[in-house]
Amino acid sequence: MKTVNNRRRLIRTWVALVILPLIFEVIRAAHAQAPDQAAVIHLIDAAVAARVDKVLSFTDVEHYTVYRGNDEVHPVAEMTVRDSYQKGVGKTYTVLSESGSGIVRRFGLKPLIDNETAINQPGKVAESWFTSENYVMELKPGGTRNLNGRNCHVLAIRPRKTAPNMVAGTLWADVKDGTLVQIDGVASKKPSVFAGTTHMMRQYTNIDGFAMATHARAESNSMFFGRTVVLIDYSDYHLQVREGK
């Protein structure tokens, strides 16, 4: 009996001296590595503010490809445009080439480009920024994750108001500087009574320290067009950046 009690005391002592400290160290390390949500959101807001402040103008070439139904091999319409942005003025689009269905281009692509022009007008553009003023942001559990070769914070986002260009879903932001890496989710409001839910994804790259779109995908269903997928590829960026602080 004495031997059994001695063994129990040894086990309790071993647990107290070895196991518990290890458990506490693991918990401490986990808390130390967990990013602070407020700090992450501040980093994202700062990255957006820097882009707004520093980027005076830019141009890029955007290629739009439209697919119908389950066929994502043969496009029904395509359009290539040059996007010209100027701070305080907004965006203008110049069509460089177009092909395929005139109906899809007229009632699908043209309204899409017109909407981009409208939401980027001075006085309106700030409403669509991915900032804590426009979105409720919450860090997702699981820590940082790698996406497209970049270490990212991952946040659930929810628009503070509903609009066709506002996304409810997930935001990936670069751990180093808070610049956007990817947005994925659904439009918080249908673009029209004839359209179904629109799923949107946009990927970004870092150009001169600022997040610029490289690829986007939008998938929706409508009474007139059925299932429609629009792909947008962005290239040939030229930025004019304000120097200094």
C-alpha cells in the first residue's frame, strides 16, 4: 500500500514539475503568436489610406471574358478596355477591342463597366473601400495562412450596408503591410430584381507598395441569361505615385 501511495505521489510530482509547465508554455506561446485583431484591422485601414493618398493616377488594360451555362471554354463575348484613373476625377474606360454576342456586351459588359465608372466617382468611391468604416471585420481562427506565396491574415468581412458592389465573405491581407491579397464572397445586394446571387472573387498583387487587381471572377444567375461567368484579367499597369510622406 505504501508503495502504491509513493508511486502516486511521484506521478503527481512529475505532472506538476514537467507536464503542467509544458501545457502552460504551449498556451502562452499560442497567445503570443495570435495576432491582435485591432492591430490587424488598423494595418489594413492604413494600407488602404496609403493607396488613396499616394496613388495620383494609373492606367491598366482589362480583358473581360463572358461564359454562359456550364461552358467555361468557349466565351460568348469578350472585351478589352483601357482603364484610366485620376485621383479626384474618377475612372474612364476606352474600348480597345470587342467580339462575340452584341447582346451580352450591351446588356452584360457595358452595365458592368458603367457601374465601375459610377462607384469610382469622387464622393462615392470611399463607400466601396475595404476598410473598417465600411465593413465589420473579424479575424478567422487558425492563424496566418499562405495564399499565392504570401503570408496572410484571414478575416471574415460583412458590409455595414447593402450594395451590389459590397461583398460579404473573406478577406486576405498581407501580414507585412496589410495590402489586399484576395477578396472572396457574395454581393450583399442583387444588382437587379432579375438577377440571382452573385459570387465575386478578386486577386491582387503588390505594385510599388499598393494593392492592384490582377484577376477577378463573378458568377451569377439571371432570368434572362441563366448562369453567367465573367472573368477579368488586369495587366500593363502604369502608376503615378506622390512622393514623400
